[in-house]
Amino acid sequence: MSEVEVLHWNPSRIPGKVGKVLAPVCGHVDNFGDLLGPKIVRALALQLGIDTSRTARSTRLLAVGSIVKLARSGDVVWGAGINGKSVGTEGDYAGVDVRAVRGPLTARWLRDRGADVPDVYGDPGLLASTLWPETSRRIVTRDYTIIPNIHDLAMYRDHPNTMSPRRSFTDIRSRILASDLVIGSSLHAIVIAESYGIPARLLRSETEPPFKYEDYYLGSGRSTFRVADSVCQALRLGGEKLPEWDAQALTDAFPSELWSSFPTVR
């Protein structure tokens, strides 16, 4: 049976082979940003009138997240990126079908390894506001919210304004929409906030290289950005300027033909 697998990163909370065995009991990392790919693909397909229950061919789709390193020949990449921890990885990516990537740094990385990459940039998380639009007046209950990268969470866990990136997308989206400012080293906390036009300021990560953040800002039309070294500095700086970006180009690059059935009426 043909299947389109939307690849995403969600390992066991316990690393290594033991973790794989114990995952059903101990659970997975469940970082909300890494789980966005399948959600966004399903929501956009529904919006475009695509029936994803029938597929044209078996393939893997890499959409959202710093998972491009995992791509292999025959895979389709739409909006994913490379992680700074993986920039030294070598390999032949000539057989990867690239439709769009998060930003120009990922594009260069793939081209250096043989891939044909179009100049279509943007994190699909920026489509959130069109896929899940606000239907009522936004009510602000928090002056700011901190959402750290999953690996930085311990540093901010005790701060009263911190929200764990392991919460569900629905919870995090609601919290972002109730905030005047989002501060964080979680890339997708920044992305989702900016999708809804909510000011956001990147907080320097103690664990993540700057590569993916720079890739995102460049891919969304911003050649300069400032990283806050602390929550206090982020509050002083306020939000970064919002993206200058063409959502239509990313939507047009969506690989609709992977699914074989289109309803006649929407």
C-alpha cells in the first residue's frame, strides 16, 4: 500500500537503544516544534482540497524542522532545514527532490552536496495563521511568555512566565496568542508568534548553534536580527521586525501530486 510518511524527529526520552525499547513506557521527547510537520501537511492538504487517504506513491516528506540531514534519494523536502550541529555532515543529496527549504543557508548546504534547490524559502510554521486563523478578538492575559528550546528548558523552568515546549501545539498556540511578546530559544515559538503578527525576540540558546535561527530569519526576508542574551534584555529590545515573506511561493511549492485523490467539490 502506498504511503506518504511525513518524517519528523521525536525520539525516546531515554537516549540510545534502551530508550527505543522503553519508549512505549517512558514516552517520547514530544517537542512541539518537531511535531508540527505532520500537522501542517494535513491542514494545508485539507485547505487545498487534497484527500490524503489515497497516495500516488510511497515516499517520505520532510516538512518542518532541522531534519534535512536525514533525507535520502527519492525523499521530498518542503520547508525543512539543516541543524547547525549537522553542517559538517557529508553525503550525496542529488537524488533528493527539493521543493522548498527553510532558508538560504540550508539551500547552500544542499547544493554543495549535489541537490537541485529552488529559491523558495520559508518555515511552514509561518502558515499557521492561515491554517488555524483566529476567529475572535485576541485577549491578552500575559505581558510576555518565555518558550525555551527543549535543551534549554532546565535554565528557565522556574521562571513564572515559562511555558514548556513539550506542551501541545494547541496549548502553546493559545498561550502565544494571549501574550504581548514571546521570548525564546525555541525556534518554532518564534515562528508561530510571528505568523500571527505577535512580536517575538530570540533568546540566545546555550545548546543550539545559531545556524538554524539565522537560516530562518534570512529565509523570511531579514538580513539582520539581534539575539537577546537574557530575558531582561529581550524585554528591553521588544520584538524583532516581522517577516517580509511571500507565503504564496511556499504554498505553491507544496507537493500536492504525492496524493492521488482530489475531491471534486470543496
